[in-house]
Amino acid sequence: MQAAGHLTGNDIRPRLQAEGRRAAELRTEGLIRDVFVKADRTGPILVLNDTDANDARDRLASLPFAGHELVTFDYIELDDNSAA
């Protein structure tokens, strides 16, 4: 599962440290595998461990950016070709 984030254009600076802390917690909890920032700086790309879109949506809602409507996410199912 991948979550492609889109920043809303509002000022994220006041919540940047809290966002980093919560993202680290979600990584420790096993939800987030990798975090990337789009080259154009318009949002994050989160690679998530075994989850579905509903679980990801519920858990990512705990991020300060999401809770303060600073980011929205598109959830993209990925095909695991490693078994092929």
C-alpha cells in the first residue's frame, strides 16, 4: 500500500515537529515502511506495510497534518511481484 500525500497549501511549519514525531511512532508501530517527499515538495509518499486503504486511512488520520487538514492522501494498492 502506498499513500500519496497532497499538501493543501496552508502553513505546515507550526506542526512539522509533531508530524515527524507521529510519523516515527507509526514507523515503530509497523505501519510506515518508508517516507519520501515528492521532488516538487507538494507532499509525502508513504510506503506502508501490510494494510488496506481503510486501516491506513484510520491510522494516518492521527498525523497532525491530517488532523489539521494540511494534507490529503490518495491510497494506492501495490502488487507484490516478488512471488512471481
